[in-house]
Amino acid sequence: MTKQSKPGKDKNSDIERYPYLVAELSGQIAVYAYVGPFHDRPAYDWSVETSIYVDRNIRHMVDPERPF
């Protein structure tokens, strides 16, 4: 892999390497989740930081004991 083709160095490859999920409920974004680079060092190339957002109006509908 060359430096020019290294994933995560431009917007298009970021979308492929770091996907995201969005869930809607009644036309509103209810939940979204995404991952991004953990650290900008080669040793961390396969590590990611995960973020999950759940709208406060639907949190009561989510059972923390039951995975999505």
C-alpha cells in the first residue's frame, strides 16, 4: 500500500473505511452511530473510536439489556 492509496486520507475513502448508521422514527433521526480513527499512528490503523447517539425522546423505548 502506498501513501497515496492509504485508506482514510481523503473524503471518499473515509466513507468506505469509517461507515455510519442512521435510524429514523416518524421521519426524525432517532439513532445514529459512527466510527472514526482512534489515533493517527500506523499501529492504530485497525482501531477505531465508536460514537452512538440516541435521541432523548426515544431513550425510554430502548432496552439496554437487548442489543440492537
